[in-house]
Amino acid sequence: MNRTRKSWTLAVLAAALWLASAQEAHAAAVWQVVSVQVEGDAQPWLDLIKKANAVRKRLALPPVRVVQATLAGDATGTYFIDIEYASLAAFAESVAKLEADAEWPGLLKQFQTYPKSKLLENSLFTDRTPEGVEAASLKPGGYATGLAVRVDGDPSAYLALLPKITAAFKRIGVPAPRVWQATLAGEGTGTILITTAYPSLAALEEAQKKTDGDAEFQSLRRQAEATGRKIVSNLLVRERTPQ
């Protein structure tokens, strides 16, 4: 590992451990999301993902999941690698385990030098899903929507509406979302990301029909707009994790 890479790793570990210590009493799940552009045949790159998951399984770490943007404007075709950790402390411990592993640095170098691939973003999100919400997990071959929202000023009014919105989803009978907020994400820090998993496009279409036809949900949507929230991105992805 070169000095620059080592310094960066130590900085990430220090930041994560400091934040984990500061928030120990309020431990929440965190979600690392890495976006990558891959030109040409992506199968060799996906094969590297499979090897990465084998290493993570050997080290008893959470697995990597891969999704690909299918309807996302300029971002269509982009791959998103995501990993969920139980807490910031768990994230920091995972980084330390990987850095100490004999196999991982060589595999990481293959990712970094993979031809025709470009790292776009590497961000960390904190779970803001309302308590008691049980969101459906993304199944192999399934789809998910990702709604990215920015709120000028204090986002508390918008976040306070989310329990009501998720309760409306349950009443209507549509999949509940997970809610995340970017905490280590450069210029994107503070962005709220709402993700919802669907087994198929037909299920997504049915959910949209139900919410569009529900008066209470439409009222909540107008209240959300009144908080000053701005939709900065809305995309559809498909699960592509190699098995």
C-alpha cells in the first residue's frame, strides 16, 4: 500500500471511530455507497465483486451488493456498490479487518487499476428510517427506486413527516422505504436518500397507482413540498450482485 492510500485509510478510520464514539448512545446503521462507471463488458469487473464478497464472507463482514441504474438520466448504466453496517463502529472495524488481511490489498488494487472503470463517488449514509418500519429487502433481479432530497436549512420539519408518510404506505399496502442521510459525502453531505425495493416493475407500477389515488398520501406529499425540500435525483436501479 502506498503512503497516500495508507494516510487516507487512517483518516477514514479516525473519522469513523471519532463519530462512532460521539454517537455511541444513539448507534444507527450506516450505509456505504460507491458509484462506478464501467465501460464495455462489465463481467470481469463483476467477477472481482464476487471475489470481494468471498473475502468479506471469510472475515465475517457484511456482503457487498451491486445495483445498476436503468432509468437515471445521465447516470443510466452506472453501478452502485453498497454495504450496510450495524453502526459506525462496525464500519471502522470492517475497514481495519480488510486492511490487515493478506488477500484484500491485492484485490483492491485490481479494482483501482481495472481498465475503463471510473470511481465517481464514495459516500457514507446514516439510517433515518422511522422506528418500527420494516422495509422490504432488495431481492436478486429486483428493482429499487432512489429519491435524493435536499432541504434548505433545518431538515427537521421534512424528517418529521416521514413517519406519517411511511404509515400511509403501510395503510395503502405498498412497500415501505428506507431513509438515509449522507453524513460523509463531500458536497452531498446532508442529502436525504429514500430507497424502496420492489420485486418487479409491475409491483412498482401498482404502488404508484395506489399512492397517486390516495388523498391522504397526496396531502402528505404537498406538506413535504412545503418544507422546502428539493428533489435532486430520482432513479431506478436493478439488482446485479454476482452469485
